[in-house]
Amino acid sequence: MQLQNIKIYKMNRYDKDMMHERELIYDAKGQLHKADKAYKKGDKGKKQEMIRDRELIYDAKTDIHKEDMAKKRSMHPGTHKILKHMK
């Protein structure tokens, strides 16, 4: 059976945090798009919602960057160079 050969991938905290941050970005971009459409149709009250959504996207991207930098600092010094060449 092939099912026995498949390794089960267990997500660590870093992966869960990164996935959560990306979900926040995705959701905020969707909300931003809806607010932008409403604003263009004439609903001027949506401007504040658009600003808030842009801030959510910025914050989520900043958190992802911080998580990446923290992970890279915790690696063995040569590991980053190896991973960089594997891309």
C-alpha cells in the first residue's frame, strides 16, 4: 500500500502562525476590494473601512517578516545559505 509510505506532516508553531497571517492578508484584501467597489459607487463612508483594511494587510505582512527573521536567526549560521540555494 502506498498510504504506509506517506509521512504525516505535523505543523509546528511557526507554520501555523505563518498560515494564520496569510489568511488574515487574504481576508483583508477581500474586504478591501468590496469596500473599494462600494466607495467607487458613491458610498463615501467606506473610505475608513478601506484604510483599516490596508492597515490590517500591512500589519500582517510585518508579522510575517518578523516571524521569518526570527526563524532565520534561530538557524545554524550556514543553514540560511543552503536554503537560499535550494530555491
